Amino acid sequence: MKIELKKDAAWALLVPSSMGVRLTPANAQPVHCSDTYHMYATSAETNVITISSYLGLPVKVLTTFVKGSPIARFIKDNLAGRHIAYEGVEVEQGGPWGYRHQFNIADTGFGTRGPRVHNDRAGEVGMTLNVKDFDLDRIFGKEGVQILHLSGLIGALSPETSRFCLELAQAAEKHGTCISFDLNYRATFWKGREKELAGVFSEIAGIADILVGNEEDFQLCLGIEGPEAGGKDLTTQIENFKGMIRNTRKVFPDVEVFATTLRQVISVNEHLWGAIMLEGDNWHVVEPREIQILDRIGGGDGFVGGMLYAILKGMEPEKWIQFGWATGALATTALTDYAQPADEEQVWSIWKGNARVKR
């Protein structure tokens, strides 16, 4: 099966996102007893497109900023440094208790002590994302976009962002843009809005070309019936994921590619990492193998970003999942939530297990 991409498009990848910052204790220490932190600009969606931006493809994020905020300035400078174009309105803060960019306070964990993440999103400016603030006919029609990538994190953030993502998907479909959707279920985002969000997510999935998610995502976002996760038996786990994808395909037959990652945690710093992809009628499986972890956050985004890059570059389908596996593994070697590949050669060296020094 071949995914059709627009030719001569200004943007290889476009994402909507709510930008924020992550505060991470130094030296892998826990949050509650740390007094020294590193601050990084972050969002799941820009994590995805950073793979393509570092490898030379034009990408853009649609977002919104707090006017005059030093955090907004920090985020803009970070995006520019990552070769990511941005477009978004400036929203007045409205005083100390007004809008702000989200804070994500998270340690990396170490050994037997797992990472802990605390999200502080009250007053988040990204919750105001609205289609009226963007010229979609210009973006999708005159400029052109090859792949629109949507995340369930933005889709479920607020009623406004839910409508925004759905309207973006509809505009993309109208203009012949490929649509990628990573379900990214979060129980705290869905609480009290289950019926509403199930409808929105199903509508987006119905026009998506690429659908990414795990068993929980497919069941809780889309209402797909399926087996329980396979636990530590990786063979059973793989078959369970295949069964879930088959069930999802029956409900959403127009989706061309389904993908998911597999992860078994041995310790914080050692995982088994794998992936499954259904492309047309063809299964592509990367059996989980050992990788070393510096910071696990962003590994899944790195996988999606690498897979989309491989599709954009016209690689053979079997290489889509291989490249994604390697960029996901690369992301876990960095303290930022995103991978910054030096070149394709570095990515393929990771896939091949070649960690020798390059001089």
C-alpha cells in the first residue's frame, strides 16, 4: 500500500501543539528533594517533528503564545534552534492569575526508582487554540502540507482544542494532505468528557491515513474490543497487539498504516524496545531488543517522528518501522524530550547496533 503525499508542498510536516517547559532535576535526582533543575522547551507534537527538522525537512507548528512572556521567548528561541517554523497568536496574560505556558516537572528516575511526572497546566494558553486564528486555506491550499500529524494530547486538552484538531483534520482531507493521528490517551484529560471525546477521536480516526496507539489507546479512545495486554510474555503481547489492530481496521478500513511500540522495562535504564506496523496487508515487526535509557520520556514520539520521516523520504515500508525504532531509541539517550539526529547514518547505525566511535 502506498501513501500519497502532495508534491511541491511548502511543509513536510505540520502539527498543532501547546508548548511548555519541562523542569528536570540535575543528576537524575527525584523532584521532591532537588534544588537544581534544567529547563527544556517541550511538547509531544514538536518532539515528533524534530526528527524531520534536524534531517533537513521543512516543518511547522501551529500554537499560541503568552504575549510578553519570557517563557514564550525561551520557547520561540528553542523552536528556531530546532529548525521548526512556528505560527500562532499572542494572547494577553491577563495578570498574574491569567494565561501561562504549561510546566511539566519530571525526573528521569534511576535504576529501580521509576520516573515521576507532575503536570502543572492550570491556565494553559494552548487551551485557547482556535481555527479562527489561522488561515487554513493558505496553509493547506496555497502553501501545501504533506503530512498533518495530530496527537490525542492536544485533541483532549480542552473543548476548544478538540474542535481545533477536528477542523484541522477536515481541512487537511479537503486539500489532499495525509493525516497521521497518535491517539495518546490520558485518563486525566478524558475525565468527564468521555462521550464527547470518543466522538471527536473516532471522527478524526475515520479520515486518518496513519493511526498510532497502544491497546489502551484503541480501547479507551475508540471503543475497540480487544484482549488484555500480554504482560511480560512478549510473544503473547505481539499477538495481542496484532489482534487489536485487526479489530481497529474493521472499524476504520480507510486507515492505511497502523503502528505501535512495544516496551518492557527491566530497570529505568534498561528496556526491551520493539514495534509493530501494519501497512496494507503487510505486517512489519521489530522484535523487542535491549536498549539503554538515559531518559525515557519522548521515546514514543521519537518512534512516530522517525516513521513519518521515512514515509516522507519515500523509503520502502519495511524501513519505516526500522527508522522509527532507531529514532525512538535515540530519543531515550538525550535529556531533552526529543531526538536530534546528526544525519541518517547515525540513525541507521543505531538500528544496526553499531555504537563504535566515528572519527
